[in-house]
Amino acid sequence: MALIYETENFKLESIDKPFIDRLEGAHVQISPKSEVTDRAKLSSELKEELDEFTTLVGKAIKLGRRKRGVEIGRIDFQDDGDENQKLPVQMYFRAIGATKQRYSKPIVPEYKTEYQPLDDEDIRVIIKEIKKLMKREKSIQEREEREAAFQKKFPGRRLSGYSHMNEQNLPTRQEHRQRA
């Protein structure tokens, strides 16, 4: 498996013998670095980290695949034990126009020799998207921490005019200029 990205506790890898061809999506897995056999045995902190990392990876791969010409419409997740009884989370990215593993049908869990794994350029684009999203999330978290400290010091006042907004409804540059 090709390592795509890793955090302190988890690693993201591309599957060498994928169930989905790279031209029709992607097949990756997230595995804990520690010996864990199922999600129920993760600490609450690791469960939260796994959930956040899985969400971030989903966003990054959807963006990365779009940049490579593959429009992902659905992500299927599967907690799956491997031969070592470790917990990997399989992620199947399903392209809207797929013909081999059709978007609207259940996934057929089998490798076919014509299915190609993500290539080096796919992985490079995905890594770039992960880093951009992590940087954005870090800045959002830092902004929220500054806002909370300000609120504590000055109850009822807001540090910025946009502090009540989340990333989904932040104004565009044009809207921001119009308000200024």
C-alpha cells in the first residue's frame, strides 16, 4: 500500500488492489498506528480524531479527484478487520459516471486486474488538498479560541463581524468587499 498521509495516531493509505478503479473514484484505508481490533476499543479521544480525520480525508479526496477529472458523488465507509485483526476503515469513493462499480449500486467487494490504484499524481493532489484543509481547520480553530477568550474577557461582545459564521457560510471575497 502507498502511504498518502499520516497523523500522530492514524495513517491513510492507497489500496494496491482496489475494489474501485482510480478512473472511477478511489479506494483507500485509514488505520490506527496502535493495535486496535475494532472502533469500540478506541479511546474517546481517538474515536473523535478518527471521525475528524475520516471527514477531512473524504473532503480532500473528493476535491483531489475532481481536480483529476473524476466527480465523486458518494463515499462508502466500512470498518473492516484485516488478516492481523487490526481496524482499518475502508473508504470507497464512487464516481457519478462509474461503469465498473456503478454509483447507484452496492459495491462488489472484489479486486479485478483492470482496476488501477491511485497513481503518484493522484496522491500528490490529495496530499495537497489534505494540507490545505488542515491549515484551514487550524485557522478556524485558532479564530474560535481567540473569540472564546475575547468573549470571556468581554461578555456579550464579538471579536469580529464574522465570528458567528462557519466555513460553509463565510462570505465570498466579493460579498466581503461590498460590506466594507
